[in-house]
Amino acid sequence: MKPEIDVFREFLAHKGMRATPEREAILAEVFANHDHFDVEELIMRLRQNGQRISRASVYRTMALLVESGLVQEVYVEDGHMHYEHVYGHEHHCHLRCLGCRKIIEFRNGALEEVEQRIGRDHRFEVTGHKLEIYGYCPECRGQKK
């Protein structure tokens, strides 16, 4: 598998765009950990690492990262889109606690089979899906009792 920087550079070249130092710094910070994040958190991390990149550049680069398939929009919370990098990771779904807002990632082969069957039943070529299940984690359920 190619490093994400190579994938991003090829994507940008295909669009007739340059891989600027700012775009590459944003990509590096996005891939520095696998947490879910919003743009404001990303900007804060960039600034903590000495990067002075405009908010507009970060938003534009995030749109490019999503379009390239390296990053996925995962949910909206408090009016802010949250993201995660997906390149190099197995597909997964999310359990989202409404109490503490914790995100639990899970994989389920049976769910993948249902997805493919639904696609076949509708003569639809499935390329993926996003699933987010809402509820309460064990800790929050314990606090409600």
C-alpha cells in the first residue's frame, strides 16, 4: 500500500493542483493519530506544532482529503463536521454514546453480507456504507440507574 502522502500527491496532480507544504502539514497532522476530530481541533493541533496555516486553507484541504478518499466525514456534532482518516484501515461502523459522546468503532461481517445482499437485490453496485448507531455506553447506562 502506498503511503498516504503519495496517494494525496497523485490525487492533487490529477486535479492539476500542487502539494504545498501547508497541505502536506495538514495531511501529516490528520494521520498523526486515529482519533475523530473536527477542523477546529485540527487547527489547534497544527498551531501547537508551530504551524501557522489559515483556517480557510485547512477547510479547503479537508475537502480535498475527503474527495481523495483518504479521510471520511463521520458525523456532525454541535454544528461541526467530524472526520477520521480511513486510508489503510479496515472499514468499520460506529456506536455513538449520547451520554458521554464516546465513539466505539466496530466491525461486523454479517452486516457487510447484508449490505452486499441488499445491493444485489436492487441491482446496485455497493461501494461502501456509513453506519452510526446511537445509544448509551455501559458507563452512562450505569449512571442513569
